[in-house]
Amino acid sequence: MQNRIINKVAVLGSGIMGSRIACHFANIGVPVILLDIPSKEADPKDHASRNKIVNDALKTCLVSKPSPIYSKKSIQLISTGNFDDDLKLISDCDWVIEVVIERLDIKKSLLERVEEFRKPGTLISSNTSGIPIHLIAEGRSDEFRKHFCGTHFFNPPRYLKLLEIIPGPDTDEDVLEFLIHYGDLFLGKTTVKSKDTPAFIANRIGVYSMMSAFHLTKQLGLTIDEVDKLTGPVLGRPKSASYRTCDVVGLDTLVKVAAGVEENCPEDEAIKTFKLPGFIEEMMKKQLFGDKTGKGFYKKIKTPEGGKEILSLNLDTLEYEPRSKAKFQTLELTKSIDNLKERYKVLYNGKDKAGEFYRLAFHDLLSYSSNRLPEVSDSIADIDAALRAGFGWELGPFESWDALGNKEIMNAIEASGSKVASWVHEMFDAGFETFYKTEKGKLLVYEPSSKTYVSVYENSNLIILDPLRETKTVWKNSGVDLIDIGDGILNLEFHTKMNTIGSDVVMGIMKSIEIAEKDFKGLVIGNEGQNYSAGANLGLVYMYALEQEFDEIDFAIRAFQNATMRIRYSSIPVVTAPFNLTLGGGCEMNLHADSVQAHAETYMGLVEFGVGLIPGGGGTKELTLRFSDSIKEGDMETNSLRNQFLNIGMAKVSTSAEEAFEMGLLRYGQDNITMNRTRLLTDAKSKALELADAGYSRPIERKDIRVLGRTGLGVIYAGANSMFSGNYISEHDKLISQKLGYIMCGGDLSGPTNVSEKYLLDLEREAFLSLCGERKTLERIKSILTTGKPLRN
């Protein structure tokens, strides 16, 4: 692969996709030129006013929710301009991405102008969701076509991980390899190579699955509430499920993709599924497109009492009605089944209408997916990866097939009237029983073209826990697995609900460090779940507090404090690998690690204040320590203390790993960011090895933490009283603030003093215990446990 460096990128088109793609390049530190058409109303001599369209689009993008940027600092890397005045600026760009309206004539016209200014060797891509790449490339020079391909970022590009790379007829293989590698390593994408076919991989199969659900809704007499219940989290798919997803994306967008497939794929064996049901056609006439028009399959209204209510569409009358609660016996049977693959079998074999829906839906999806090879892709793994990354499915079609059972499911599909691709028959007839298998700790996938198994991941050093668990588990209990990930490094993996921290996880931390110190070089604490850790087991704290079992709470807090301090003061390096929700106790573990290898999408914070508590696992102590270490001669100490106090007192959660650095939860020069979640454990292992090989030695426990005593207490107490007097916080908030301030100032000391970590941990534990005895704290905990919503009482 040719050695290329992307120093600067041009994004042509500042619409919803273009502006967000520009933001994501800025997120990774790459300067971006964002261009669009000049404003027609502008003074030809006023360059700023001619950029009104692009500037307005970027401004709208930057205030959108969720945010397209990791940090406000990223905005400085984006400059704007217009096609008429500034297209020449692409001459020093290494990659030019065209993201204008989905019209072939406009794209071709713009790329003709691009060819005038681009330097030879510059990568060019057209971001499209379905226009044939070979048509866009027509008329361009041989050199241009060699460096040109299609890119399909999914919206929003920061959060949806799929990037489809679509080669044109003349695209250089080296260009494709580079973009696949760059998308993976730098943009953090699941990057797959798609063939130049209508809707490419993810939309072709994903939209087919949604259209199938639409038809089954009418066929089985289901409501949209029932179908969304059946196709959401219980199936390992987003909460938005089928119909709500359509409202978010836009019904018109979905219809456009379906119509494109119906028009351009006459030989598709399931083409009838892409034909719009009658209710969809009527909705299109009434412009019920979803969120963009204020109503679609769902509509939000104000109630007479001033609240809000969501109504759902009756597909028979096309009138909105109060939502109905969907209940199925099959779903009841799955409530205690956490393992998704095991749950699939129960869903598929259900005896009620839900079971019938699942059988029909799975048959449709699996037969259709099998027939898309080799049309849209040559790779089973790429098809599964595209659906996981683009549509948020936990299991792709072929992973689902393996979960359900293989040859017997193929027979059931064909008995129901659908056809399975011939290569599947050949695979089973040859004695291959599954699409995926594990061999020597590596995940392999069947490759139809070679009729054998190949590695799913080209990088043989990539750490994937699932294939290792069976043969490399060193120790485990009900909450954790300790796995040997090679080269003298262990990985401690949690698998409790939401990866919450209870006694088995605490025991796992202590035991894993003990084992690592004896026989290994280092430890990584990371997992492959949906979230790193949602924090302590709050239900257990609530139960003990209700029963006034304060000795039990004290024991649990001491145990967790001992575990976090063991992370800090082990004789081997401990590296944590957080991602997504990293809250409360999950955050505290990271605060005590030798190094944190965080995924870019890490939402980290000490959130205990929201349930009427303070961080009790060393978090309050650690932010006090970091405040002490940050003080330089001449600093206003109380200002620095205030910033760390507010991190806890406002229960702030970072919106990215970059923001966690800005909040002081991650440390510049010591902690690092990984863009691609798949690489996170691999990078964490590398960091642990680096620390071990550099001659790691156990740190010395701190006894030099500077606290401010009454000097700081006065400021914090005055601030809390002022906020209470102004009705900004409740009386209980004031109490928690005072207790938090008492710890961070080292208690009622006459002036600034140096104290030990143990001293602060004792204050922390005492405050936590006292708050567990407060009625209003119990009310807050109950609210979170029963409604999921914070209570400010």
C-alpha cells in the first residue's frame, strides 16, 4: 500500500451530511475546507456574504444535537468558502469529498470543475447513498478515475460507524486499501468494501428488512407499537426499532432507497418486497415523513394539562391514536435471558403471533442476505459488519443464522417458500456447519468464493475477547472473566448488567491484580459490552440503606476503595479501556489506572450527586489530589478547587473522550484516545506492555495532598448558601455540597495542610454513609431505579 498522509481535506457541499463529515475530520485533527455554492443575494465583491450558505449550514450543524464535534476546539480547523471563489483551494488538499445533492448531473458537473484544480494523486470520492459510481466517473481523465471512488458515510458520521467504500471501474486497488485502512484507523469507522450496486450493502439489506416488517405488519394484523416492541432492544437493535427509526431518518428517504432498488434491480428475487404498501403511499401523499414534518408513524402532542403525549398512527384509518402497550407471551419468556443468541432461539420458536412474526421476518432476512452474495459483496463478514455499524444491529444476518441453528433453519426457510442461495447449500453439503467458527483463539468466517474459512480480521494481533474466552480464561466468577490476551498481559472483563460494579466485580479486580503480579506483566480492564460500566450496583445500596444495614454499606465502600487503590498501587501496570457510559464507580476505576486508553466516544463522569450521594470509591479523593497537583505558585487556589468541585457537584459527564481531558478526568501526556472501538483493547494491551517494558515500579502512596481547610470551606459553603437562597438548588443539594466541600477541603482544618490519601478516603466514606441515611437521598435513588429519571427534591 502506498504511503499517504492526509494533511488536509476538502468537503464540497455543506448540507446535513457535508457539514457533519467536515466536523468529523476536524474531530481527528485534520484541517478541512468546507465549500458550497455562493449566495445569490450577496454582493459579488463581498466574499464573506457570498459564503452565507456554507456559514449558515455549519452554524446550524454545530448547534445540532447530538453534537457533531468532540470539542469546541475542533471548530478552529474548519474554514469555509464557495465554489466560485475558492474551488482553487483544493489544490493543496490530499482528499476531496464531494457531498452535494443526490443528482447525477450536478455531481458530474462539479467534479469536472474539481479536475481543473486538483493536483495529481489527490484522492477524490463522491459521497452518495446509491448513485452508481461508474456513472459519476464518466468523462473524467484516466488519472482522475484511478484515484476516484464512492464513499458512503452514514448519518450522523460521528456516531454511526459504517463507511462503505465503493470502487469505480478504474479505481486503483492501492487507493481502496488506503481508504479502508484510513477509515478504520483514523476515522474510527467500520470500513467495508461494497460493490457498485443499488443501495450498496447496508441500505440494500437494511431497508429490505424494514420493508419486510412493513408488509408483515399488515399481513399479521399488528400495530406499529407492537412491531416496534418486537424489533427493538429485545432483538439486539436500537430502541427506535422499525417505525420510529423511519420517522428519524425520514419516510421520504426510505422510500427513495426502496424505489431505487425496485427500479434498478429487476432481477432481484424479492423485488416485490420493495413495492410500497398502500399505507406508505398514502402517508407520502400526506407528507407524513416523520420528524422533519412533525408527524409520521408517531406524533407528539401537548396534553390539556400542559404535558406531552406521543400518539401512534393507526395504519387502517391513518388517524393518530393513544399508544397501546404491546404484550406477547414470547417476549415474557425472554425477560431473564441476557444472552442475545440464546434469546433469538426463544423468539424464533414462539407459539404466539410474535413467534410467527419472528419466523417470517428471519426467513425473509436470511434468504435475502444469502442471495446478495456475490452481488453486493464477496464477504459474509462485511455484510454483517455493515448492518451492525450502519443500522445498530448487535448481530448481522449471518451471525443471527448461526445463533438460530444452521441447516435446519435453511430447510425451514425453503419450506416456507423462500429460496436460499446455492452457495449455502454447497457449504452445508461440504460439511461446514456454521458461517463463523473459532480456531486457536481466532475468529474465522466462511468465504463462499474459496469455499473455506478465512480470518475475519486481517490484523492478526487484534484483541477480540469472544474467541479467546473458551481457552484463555485464567479465572472467573459470576461477574467477571480474567482472560490471557497474550504477551504477558491479562484482561479483566465485566459481564454484569450494564457492567455495574458489585461484590463479584470488586473481588475480580483484587484477584486479577493478585494473579497478574504473580505470573504476568500487566493488566487491562476492558470489555466488549454496550457500555464500559454504569457504576456501582445502586439497587444493592438502596436495599441496604432502606434496611439501615450501614455496616454492610461501610464494608462495600471499603472494599471498593481498596480495589481502586489496588489498581493505583499494584506492582504491575494497570490500563483501563473505557467507552460509552463510564459513570460513577466506572469512572473511579479509570481515575486510578496507570494509564487510560479511552475510546473517542467515552461519556465519563462522577454522577453520584444526582442520586444524593458523593463519589465514595476514591473519586472525591482523586479529584482533590488532582486539584492539589495542578496548583502552581501564584494560582488562585480556590478557583482551581471550584472547577474540580463542580465536576462532581454538577454530576457532569463528558460528551467525548476529548472533553474528558478538558474536564481533568483524563490526563494529558498519560492517557490516550483510540478512534476505533474494535482496536481499543489492542491499544490498551500495547500501552500495558509499553509501561511494563519501560521498567514499571509500584508508585508510592501519597501523603502530600494539599487541602485548603477552612479557607476553601468558606468559599464552598458561601457558594452553596447563595445558590440555595437564589432557588437554584434544593436544601438537600446544599447539604450534599457541604459534605462534598468538607472532603475536598480536608475537613475543618485551620488552614492549608498536606494530608494523605487514606485521610481523604476516610472522610469520603463517612460522608457517603451519612448521606445513605438521608430520606431525600433514598427518594432520589428510588426515582433512578424505578423511572430512570433524576429527582431534585
